[in-house]
Amino acid sequence: MELEWSATALAFNFIGDELPEDGKIRRFTKAVAQPSVEQLNAFGHAIAALGVNETVVDAEVTTKQIVNLG
């Protein structure tokens, strides 16, 4: 059995003065197969810097793989 990477999606949770009380989730697709914690941290902080007093809280990484059964 062999796993083949197909796609990676990221969801970042942000809080801030101009956002709803429960924050806002921003989603991104077509990310690299296995993003490092450093990459996630840098990307999340860069996106937060584009907002008004926003802070990134956490990130969710979803990876889609194909299983070759033959």
C-alpha cells in the first residue's frame, strides 16, 4: 500500500478588534504537502499583519492523500 499526497488545506483562526467576538477563520488551499510549524507561523503572522490589530491564534492543516491499493 502506498500513500500519494494529493492536496493540503490550511485554516487559520484570527482574533482582533475589528473581527466578530469569536474571531474569524481564513482558509487557504493548494499549500505545500507538509508545512512546517515555522512556515505556518510565518504565514499566519503575515496574514494577520494585513488586518487591523489582528492576531493569529492557531492553524488547522488538512492533508488529502490517495491510497494506491494495487
